[in-house]
Amino acid sequence: MSRQKTHHTKQFKLDAINYRKEHPDLTQVECAKNLGIGVSTLARWEAQFRDNDAIFRLLAPVATLLRKRKKSLALSVNSVMHRMHLMC
């Protein structure tokens, strides 16, 4: 007989990771037991969070630069359109 797969929300996963961070005195096994999940599940979520967090930290400066360039481009387009309107 197989176990039914449990689906946990993203919020539950983040809460579980935060619980682990907020309780450094507990082992990973104890945290998982307190949360009612398997140790390998908690370990996987922590690894996924670390990977995603690293990607976010790498891409954040790029996103900021793109937003600045988009704003600069919009100002340039508005300026050109304004000049064209004055010429007509």
C-alpha cells in the first residue's frame, strides 16, 4: 500500500525554513518532527531556497539596471514625441 502524496503550500515551505532558522538549538531532525514532515523534505526545501535565493541575489542588480534603462528610454521617447509635436 502506498502513501498518499501530501502537497504543501509555498507559504508552509517558507514557514518551515524560517522555523528552522529561528530554532538553531534544534537539529534538522527535531525541526522536521515538530513540523510533521520528513527530514529529507525539509532538507530539500532548504536547498531549493538557498538555490533560489542565490539566483535572486545574482539577478537583482540586473533587474534594477533594466528598470532604470526602461525609465530612461521612456523619457527619451516622450522627449522625441514632444519635439515632433512642436514641429507640426
